[in-house]
Amino acid sequence: MNNNYIALIKRDYLEGKGGYFWAPLVALGIAVFFSLLPILGLTDSGNVFVINSDNIDLQEFLRRINEHTPEEISAGATFILSGFASLVWVPLPFVIVFTLLDQLYSERKDKSVLFWKSMPVSDTEEVLAKFIMPVFIAPVIYLAIFFVGTLIFAFILSIVSLFLGGPLVELWPIWNLIQGCIVFILTFFTMILWAAPLLAWFMLVSAYAPKVPFIFAFAPPAFIMALEGIMFEGTNFAEWIGTRLGGWLGSVEGIRHYNVNDVEDLFTVGWDFLGTIVGHSLTSGNFWVGIIIAAAFLFGAIEIRKRAM
């Protein structure tokens, strides 16, 4: 990545810092706050964990996990810590969609596009940087905050466990968490590439919409789906969109045969799952058609921006 892209991505990060950094941080703060309420006895119910459909309090939970091996405790702690910190991811889809819809539109609306055009940066670099930042860089920032969140929850659990006589070292499954983060982000990026034509469509809309990009982004697909349903009684277009949003997983051969018979098998299954979906994607014509469509939409956004005044 050349210096221009790095500078543009830094600029876009600073302009969208609220969504890229503060939103997941606030979500993490909310998660920490609500996790502390039952631990500090500030709620009516002390039932903060569920094991085999039974609601149990933290003391009972710590007593039960002492009955397991250290490896099993670490694997279970990975689930618990990841679950606590999962609220971090909630803002990300909204940040991606609304950032893509807003970026090129806003610079036309406030005429700042004229200033940026005077800089020694091409329209291609501008558009690609504005696409890369929310779609590929933002998830990495969220992942880093998620990982920090799991460590915060590990610290909280460790303090409570220390006073209640539970395990300590096993509540810091660092390698499990790192491994899980790697599997997750690579799986996420695979899904992002499947959704690339939809995301690139938002960027194209941002480049040409005269006003309210949200309407221009969602009204045409809704009209096409309605027209197809009325005139041809079909749902092909809706199914195509559904495929891009995760429906493609249903066509991955053998994906339903994965079973986790023991918690410690989680990461073996995770790596196998990742390899399966990546292999399926790279050999799927539908996947590459989507990439070509996404490239065409981005090319259109670049060409429209060249003519922006």
C-alpha cells in the first residue's frame, strides 16, 4: 500500500472515528457495566450463567468448573469471555453501510470534493481508500477492541474467582482467544467478499445520489423484487441478495457435518470450517461474478467522482 493510500485511510479514520473507535468502545463499556451489575449484587437476580439450561449464580458456576480439567476450563472460559465481549460487534454493520452511503455524497454536498480534487491524489485512490477503510480496516479495529474486552472480562472474573476459591490461570486462555480471533476475522472477510457487490453498490449510490442516499440505495432493489414478484412471480433477485448476505453458506458441501463433541474440539472445527468456506469461495463461479460486479460498481463510483463538481 503506497503512502497516498495510508494517508487517505488515516484521514478517513479520523473523519469517522466516532463509528470506527468510539462506537465499539461504548458498546464494550455497556457490556462491562451490565456484567458488573449481578456480580456486585445490584440486580434482583444473581443468576448470571446458564449451564445445561439451568440458571446458576456465579459462585455455583465457579464451583462447577472446578470439577473439570484445566484444559476444559480454559476452553469454557474462551466461550464465556467471547460471549461477554460480543456486544462490541453490534455497531459494525451499521457503521459499514452508513459510512459507505455517506462518504462520497457528503463531500459533494459540502463541496469539499473540490478541495480534495486539488490534491495530488487520484479519484481511484480516493474511492478505494473510502471503500477499504470501513469494509476491511474497521473490522480489524473492532477485533482489537473485542480482544481487549475479553481481557477485561478475564480480569473481572479472575478477581471474583480469587475471592470465591475458583480457578485463576485457566480464566486467561490467551492462545485460545488469539486463535479464535484469527479464525473469526478470516471468516468475516470471506463473508465480506461475498457481500462485496452490495457494499460496492452503496459506494456507487453515494457517488451519484442527489439526496438521501439511503432511499436511492434501497428503493431500486425493492422495486426490482416487487416487479419480479408481480410480473414473473419469481424471487430470483431477492434470493441473489440473500445469497450475498450469507445464503451461500447453504451451498457449501459438507458444512453441516461439523460437530463439536467436546469444547476442546472448537478450534479444530473452526480451522476446518474456515478452510472449507475459503476453498468453496475460491472455486465458486458465483463468488467471482460477485467480485466482478463489485469491481464494476467501484469503477462506476470512480468515474462519477471524476465528473463531480
